[in-house]
Amino acid sequence: QKEVEQNSGPLSVPEGAIASLNCTYSDRGSQSFFWYRQYSGKSPELIMFIYSNGDKEDGRFTAQLNKASQYVSLLIRDSQPSDSATYLCAASEGSNYKLTFGKGTLLTVNP
Amino acid sequence: GAVVSQHPSWVICKSGTSVKIECRSLDFQATTMFWYRQFPKQSLMLMATSNEGSKATYEQGVEKDKFLINHASLTLSTLTVTSAHPEDSSFYICSARTGTPNEQFFGPGTRLTVL
């Protein structure tokens, strides 16, 4: 059973702080990892993806991947109230492109 | 960026009726589309993988005769919920895979309520 685990939160940070979201996965065959943001009542929106060990930066977002530890994280710098949402971590085996989602972490950024 | 649309955005139907949901990739061709279901406060659960011109592949526990999927073209996939019952009420979301390996973009979702 392939599983992706996330702390459900809620994670509460003040505006301007760094929000750190974590995710672990069970399938060592997973090759690609994705972070999606989902506002209440809306569908997920792709934030970024990462394939290789290390860090990947895109604007205020940094994804980190450690395949040895089977761990993925997302850092959001200078958090804004508009970042308040549920963040979904997903892993893909690669050969069939199917995504396995975690249950999501609810982030609240307080003004 | 890649845009995926869904229609309708919400639907209310009586128990026993069938409902069709359309998923379209607007600015790219999608060889593979996926259908998910999300219950309140739950994560997305993959229902099936839809490939253009071939039969859909259903996940374990998903009834293929109840959830009919057709992927007639590179830009359109449809999900038909047949003989819907109240327990089928959920948020149905499609996604489409772009040419970049593994990137999936999601449609806005269809909220189905079965009375």
C-alpha cells in the first residue's frame, strides 16, 4: 500500500514568517513529488514539483527532497494571509503517472 | 499555463438518475486524464485513469459499471455516474497530464449532490 503522510495541522504562522510543511512517503519507487495548494471548496492548484534530491526554489516557495529519508518538505517564505489553504503533498511512481496524495496540512497565516 | 475545464461546476439530481461530467484540456492535448473524488475533509482519491482511445483503468474498489469513463479525444474525457445514490454525493475532480512527465493540472471540480 503506497502511502503519503502529512501532519493534518492546523499549522498557524504569523504573516511574514516562514511556514514549513512536511511529508513522508512509503514507496521507495516514487520518483516525482508534487505540492498542491487547495482552497476550501476549490480544486488543487500545482505549486511546484521536485524530482531530484536537494532543494528547488520558485519565488517564495522552496521544495526539499531527501529520497534516503523518504521525506519531502515545502517552505513558504514571507507567508501571506492569502497562503492560508490546505497543502497537499503527492508522490508519483513515474511509470503510470498516477498520484498518491496525502491528506493535506491546513495552513493558517495570521495577519 | 495549462488550463483544464469541467462542466457542470455543480449538479443536483434525484436518486437513480445518471449524471455526466465533462473534462476538457483547453490549451493542450492530454493523452492521459485522471478522475478523482474528494469527500469533505478528505484527500483526493484516484478513481480511474483515462487514456485517449482506450478503456479506462479503474482503481481497486471503484465500480466500472457505475462510473463510466469515455476519453473520446485528446481534449475531452467524460465521467458518467449511473444510477446515482446519495452516497455518491461528492466533489469530482479531473486532471490532465501535460507533455512534461508527471505534471498534472486539475479542473475546477464538479460538486454532485444526489437527493
